Amino acid sequence: MTAGIDFRKIIMTVVMAIFGILFLMPFIWMISASLKIEEEVLTFPIQWIPDTWNAVANYKEVWTGSMPFSLLYWNSIKVTVLTTFTSVFVSCLAAYGFAKINFKGRDVLFIIVLATYMIPPQTLLVTQFLLYRWVGLYDTHAGLVLLNSFSVFGTFMLRQFYLGISNEIIESARMDGAGHFRIFFNIALPLVRPAIATYAILRFIWTWNDFQYPLIFLRSEALYTIQLGVQSFADEHGSVYSLMMAASVSAIVPLLIIFIIGQKHVIEGIQLGGVKG
Amino acid sequence: MEGEVKARSKLAQANQAKVKKKKKRNGDPFSGWQENLSGYLFIAPMFLGTSALVLFPIIASLALSFTDWNFVAGFKNASFVGLENFQALFSNDTFLKSLKNNFIILLAIPITLFVSLSIAVIINKYIYLKDFFKVIFFMPFISSVVAVAVVFRVLFHPSDGPINQLLMNLGINNPPGWISDISYALPSVMLIMIWTSIGFNLIIYLAGLQNIPIELYEAAQIDGASAWYQFTKITIPLVSPTTFLLLITGIISSFKIFDLIIVLTNGGPANSTITPVVYLYQQAFLELKTGYASSVALVMFIIILVITYFQFIGQKKWVNY
């Protein structure tokens, strides 16, 4: 059991690799089917490498057809990037306030904000919908951005990091005459950059994958985000499996790439918060 | 005399308190109205946003659940109906079915926990390329549920789907109809749930496993304990705080499953996969019964509240640290 190569460990790794491939079989099948002509999608035994390649035609139909993914992508990128920025900024401000400023009623306000975390979002949908109809945010991207912008999780997580900054740094800056806004931008923000990166990636992924809010708060097809697009694409082309798979690949793969690049941040963030998107 | 002394000492006390207060103020020179103002400015966006999008809606929802407001009829025609909505709700077969389904779905959680813990232990101790495997098992969790549901709609196709073609080739002549069969639709949903949530549970378990002192395993190894014995007698009891946390998150998130069911089965066939959330969506946004749907929301809110309460007391009682 000392250093060097452990044969039992190698065998276990190989067994696990086989299990891992089986685990990802639905994804492998999805990618393979998206490259085929429709007639060969359901042949058995499964041809993992297509006989007749039809990738270009399939993806061209998905990206430029009646429900063009180029538009869906643009909408999703717009909503996701705006949401991520707003949410990170709002959470950073509130987290700094709750962690580093001594104001009256701070603890009570913090508990009120934390308590809202318990409320399942679906129980709010009906009244949020009425509110949005009333103030004119229904069927707008701005409304969608606002829905995901006030995150208790983000505020709580960033507050933990701000608490880790020693008060002396902040107090000495205040002695020198700096106000809280200058301290926030010049000292505090740079110090919690890793935490911001973690929260930003998580918020990006959650917003990108969000289906429920767009389904309820958007009506015009021109505003559809990618998840909504995949659903209506699947309803429209319900029997053309190769196209459905090309649409699914288009919805999943870019995010997987972001995840693989930022995996350390994602995994750490999930472990830290113990939260499920 | 005595009275005077008392009064004096009182005065002294008051003085002392004043000094203390002053000292405290001097010790922390940054308080007062300026500090308060900047504090409120910093938390204002978060607090106002939460008030408008969470606090106000939950209170409004409470009020609406006692009315018969129908979105199409307009607000003028709404009237107070007392507990009528709740009476209707608990005598509605579809809603009762949806509650029952949600409790059946909970059965998927222990399975997920067991599989995730087993994989976590293997990744933690018995293999190379740990980070690589973490990413592999995490992929379904990070993927769009909508796209996953679309893929499984094809995989689960009763006659032409790859899964049933494989089963038929293995000699099973009457494979289940999966999502188009009333008795298999809910188990199919649960299977996909398990598949997508293993990644999350695994990651949390891996963090939990780091807290178990390695000496315990070394001692067990010296005593000749088998891997299975170590798993059941050391690992399982010592990760119980993590298991409890995951159990609660699992239960709470089971009440939030929406995307998967809407895209995969839309609650069908014959309401066999309907859950309270899906029922709420149908009543509120397809039937437009605003008041009635609000009462569904309120019942769900109370269920989650009760679960969270159990989490609080359970953490103290049942968790083996």
C-alpha cells in the first residue's frame, strides 16, 4: 500500500471508467443521433458512428429554421449575462453592508432576507405574474432579469467571505478618510474576487438552464430563451428525432464547456452552499 | 441617609453607564447617522427587490387564497369565500393524486443517497483520476433539464426507443411502456431524477468524507476489517450529518420538480405523473383560477415549512456527529 502503482487501484479505475461511460450513455446517444439521417436514428444495434453523415443539414435546420437557435442563443446570452451582472452586484453590495457596516436594525433585516430563502419559488409564481402584468414587466427580458437578480444564496455566500476580511483593513482606510463606497470598490471587492467568480458561474449556469420563469413570464416567440426554444422545437418536430437531438446538443454542450473550464469554482461553490439550483 | 446613599449610588451607576457608552462610541468612531445611511444604501437594492418579488407576493398570495378570483373575470368580480378553496382542494382527486405522487417520488431519495455515497467512497479512496470522474458524474446535474427530458422522450419510446429495443433483444418480449404507460411513467421520472441528482449528492458527500479522520480506517485495517465492514460501520455513521442535509434538500427539491415533468410527460398519461407544482401551474396559468391556485401555493408553502421545522429539530436529535 506504499508509493508506486497499485494494481487494485488501476482495476478499480478501469471498472469505474466503464461505469462512467454507461452513465453518460444518454449523452453519447444524443450526440450520435444528432449527426445521423432520420432513417438511421433508431436502427438496432445502435450505430454509434453514423453510416451516413447528416450533421451539417441537421444543425443548419436547428440554427436557421423556423425556431432559429441563433435568435434563442442571442436572447439567452443577453438575459443570462445581464442577470449574472445584476445579481452579483446586488449581492456584493448587500453582503458588504451586512458584514462590514454597523447600522441600526442590521441583524433583523438580515434574518428577514435569509428567511425568504425557505419559500419555494413556485408558491410565488401566481402573484408575481399578476404583479408583472400590472407594472408592465410581463413579456419583457428586463422582467426576466429582475426575477433572478435578488439572490439570498449569493448574498449569504459573499457575506461569509466579507466576514473573513479583517476589520482593521477597513478601519484604517476609514481613518484615512475613505467612505464605505470607496472601500467597497477599491479594497473589499478585489479581496473577494474568487468568491465572486464562484457565484457568477453558478448564477450563469442556473439562469441559462432556467425554464420555469421564461415559460410563465414570456409570451412572444421573438423573446424566447434557449430552454423555451428547445421545448417548442421538440413539440413542433416531435417525430423528427435527429433534429430534436441536434437541438438538445445545442442546448447542453456550450454549458458543459463552461462547466469544464470553471469546474473547480462550480464544485467548490456547490459544496460551500450545499444548494441545488 | 440611607435613601441618599442609594440615590448617590444610583447616580454613580448612571454615570458609569454614560462613561461606558461614551467609551464604546469612542472605541468605534464610525457609527451614527452616516453609518446607518450607508448601511441602508448598501442593502437597499437587495432588500427592495426581495420585498417586491418575495415578501409582497407571499402576503398577497395568502390573501388571494381566500377569494374566488378568476383571472379572466377581473378583480371586481372577486369575492371572499373563506375556506372554500381549501375544501375544494382537499376533495379534488387530481390534487390528492398529485400529493400521493410526490410522496412516491420521495422514495427515489434514499436510492440516490446510497448510490451517490458508494460512488463517493470509491472516488475518494480506490481510484485514480478523481477530478476527472467528479466531472463525469456531475454532467447530468449541470445539463439543461429540458434538453435531458427531450432526449429521454426518445430513449423511452415504447416500441422504437433504444432502451426497449435492447430489452427486446435480450429476450424480454413485453418491455414496459415507460413514460406512455400509466404504471411506469412515475418510476421513469424517478429514474431520470436519480440520474441527474447523483452528481450533486456525490459532490456534497465527497466534502463530507474529508471530515472523517483517516486514523479510523487505518485502525480498522490493522484489525483486518473488510472494505464492506468499514463502509457500514465507519463511513455510514460518520457521514450521517451530510446524509441528513442531503435528505432534507432532496425532499425540498422534490417539491420543486417542474421542468422535467412538464417537458417529459406534462403530468400525464392520465395524471399519473402530476405533482402539486404541476397542478398549481395548470390551475393558475391554463385554467386561470387565480384564487384557487393561490390556495395550492399556500398548502405547498406549509408543507415546506413543516419539513424545514423537522430539519431544525432533526439536526439536533438524529445526527450522529
